Amino acid sequence: MQNKPLEGKVALVTGAGSPKGLGYHMTEALIEAGGRVAMMDVQKEWLEQASNDLLERFGDDCLITLPSDVSDPHEAETAVMATVGAMGGLHILINNAGTNAHKWGAAGDNFWDISPEIWSKVLSINLNGPFFMARAAAMHMREQGWGRIIGVTTSLDTMIRQKNTPYGPSKAGHEALMAAMAGELEGTGI
């Protein structure tokens, strides 16, 4: 890419470790656009594999890795602070990390068959995680007067699809969170 519109910008992408996932491809595109990226994922092996591939292609200064869990508020704050400390700032947060019930053994179940543990796990990653990450990032972005917080959700049809609980409702909540944050951040440069 000849034009580098993100030169001098630092992004943090959650859920960036899967070698076939959106987070990996977003990281790749951000680097190609001149940005530097903090790749965050709970899957350490995936994160190492994905980062090694990108470092080999783009050089040692293009990224750092953060083996962290978005659903833990302390880890979210630590990841943001580590990004700012290692890369000199944070300009873009992409809340991409997500999970669904079938990963936890409940694919295609009726909502009444979903255990409270699975419900809580999915909402913890898909809704609490974006809140914890955005909260931590907004503190830094407000001080610098500029930033972008991007939420990766899904279509309305997926949000309300039968037998898609708790994934659909968690993504609907993420969209509502993004709308509320946008209103509260109006005029801040974020």
C-alpha cells in the first residue's frame, strides 16, 4: 500500500490471534495502512502463530502481543496500559473478540436449555469485554483528544435468530453499548 493513512497510529485489536479470523485480517490491514498494532487474544498459541507470520512479513516494529482476557476488567486495563507503554499511544480500539454457545457445548439449544454458566461466559466475552476495553481505552483517548472505538457485532437477523441465545442478545447489547458510548463521547474527538 503506497498511501499510509495510519502512519503514526497505534491500534489494539481484541480476538486477533485466530489465523483465519477477522482479527488477524484486520491487524494485517492496519499494518499495511501504516499503523502499529497490539494484538490481543486469550489463545496464546494462536496469538504466537499469527504474530510470527506478521512479524516475518512486516518487520519487528509493527506489532506487540497481549495474551489477555477481555472479560477480566484488570486484564483489559493492563492491556491498554501495556499498549500505550510499549507503542507510545493508543488511537484505535477494535473490539473484535467474541464467542458463542456452541464453543461451550450448547449449539442449537433452546434458550431454556442454555446453562447459566454458558450464558454468563458468552456475555462476559461479547458484552462485558467490549465495555471493559472501551472504558480503559477511552480514559487514554480522552486525554489525547482523539481516538476511534470500533465494535464488531453481527446482523439484526443473527441477533434475533431462534436457537442463537446467548450470542445474538450479546451482540445486540454490544450494539446498544456502542450507540450509548458514541453519544457520551460526542465532542471529545473519539
